[in-house]
Amino acid sequence: MLLTTVLAITAFSVQDLDTAVRARAAKTPGTLSVYAKNLDTGATYSLRGDAKVRTASTIKLPIMVECYKAVADGRVKWDTVLPLKEEDIVSGSGVLFEFTPNAPIFLRDAMHLMIVVSDNTATNLILDKLTANAVNKTMESLGIMDTKSMRKVRGDGTKLKAPTGWSDAGLKEENKQYGLGMSTPRDMVKLLELLEQGKVVSPQASKEMIEVLKRQQLRDGIARRTGDMPVASKTGALDRLRSDVGILYTPKGRVAIAITIDGMDKTDYSPDNAGLYLIADVAQLVVDALTKQ
């Protein structure tokens, strides 16, 4: 594995891992933030793990949680229809912008599209129905205090719409810098761990959410070199940012990891984005170290 090749270590060493991660990060312009935990052994690694970062589309994971919470509370049903209004159709990732305006979209279908293909329009339909404030309240109830949904998605850089659907947190001036959402790597790993433990909404709901994350189709980050290994993850992308959060089900333990690289020196939406390679390399280094026997 990569860590063994680079460091030739035979036992887990936080110092050696940190040296390797920092050396790799130095090759890619930008600020790297990482938190990871082996959910079986409790071993952890952190590099700016408590730093508040822009989420991009990884905020869709907390929004999915709110979908399940709202259904469990009886506020909505999975077959609740979300009208595809013209004003909610935005560009960027997803497929709903190809649909005819006013087409009926079921909540469950919107949730699946939001996670599996990171559909921006589906996200807006859900936030219209459930609100970003409700997402934040649910996160707080789980003890996840620094993760905030700020507003609906505006679209991509060529067809940005005026921001709407603000949460109370999103209206605060100090939070405008985060755009769609704010979190920390530690927060995201905590949420993933609670899901894996069956403690989010219900054991059945937690299991279903993990299965949805396993079907997520964007695998150029932490899942880039995992082959057939199961990975439950959600990615995020902005012009100069890449992020990925997920659980890697390795033969030597389940590793939850959250990685963000922000402030890169150029915009590149190809699979060869330097930030994606950095995430893949760091994920491999961290997973190798946290699963050492």
C-alpha cells in the first residue's frame, strides 16, 4: 500500500502519518482539512479537523438526514409530491434540469437524486419543503453543532441564480463566506459514525441512508482507488474546492473520513482535478495507517 511504500513503517504512528499527509498536501496548492476515525478500533487522525470549511454538496448528507427525520415525525411522506417549479431549476450537477417544469417529483426520488447524482434542483425542492432551518435543528439534536445548511443551491458558475431559501445561520454576515453550507471534518465523521451505529432517526433509517450513500456515483475522491471495496460517501465541488466524506469498509476496519481542500490555484471540473488526486492520496495514507495492526 502507499503508506508502506513511502514510510516503510510497521506500526501505527500518528507522527509518521502526519508527516506523510503534510508532505503530500504540500504538492497541491490550497488548504487541506482532514479528520478520520477507525470505527472499530477508535484510532483517529486530524489535520485541521475542527476547522470550519465550505461544504459544497457534502451538505446534502445532513439534508438527507432531515428527509428521514421529517418522514419519521409525520411532517411529510415519502410519496409527498414536490412540484418542479421553474424557479427551482438550477444548473450544475444532476438531471432534473432536463425535466419539464411542473413535473411531479416524489420526495423519495428527490432524495435519491440529491445523493446518488448530487442533483442541485432536487436539493432545492427538498429545502423548499423542509427548510434549511429544520436541517440545522436536526443536526443540533445530534450534537453536531458546527454544521449548517445556509440556503438553496444557486447553480453553477455560468448560470447563477439569486440566493434564496436562507436559514437563520445563513443570514449571519460571518457565514456568507461559506455559501451553501458550513461544517468541520470532525462533524462529518461524527455524523457518519452515528449513521453506522444506527443512531440517526432509527436503526432502519440509518441503514437505509448508508445504503443510499453506497450508491453515490461520483467516485474520484476517497473511493478513487478502492476497487470493489464498499464505500458510502458524498462528494462536494466548487471552482477552487473539492471535498469528500464517507465510510470505507476495509478488511481491517471501517474508516470514516472527511477531507476538504480549498483555495486551489485553478478551476478544473475534470476527473483529473488536482484536489481529487490529493483527496485520494490522503485517504489512502490515512486508511492504511488507521488499519495497521
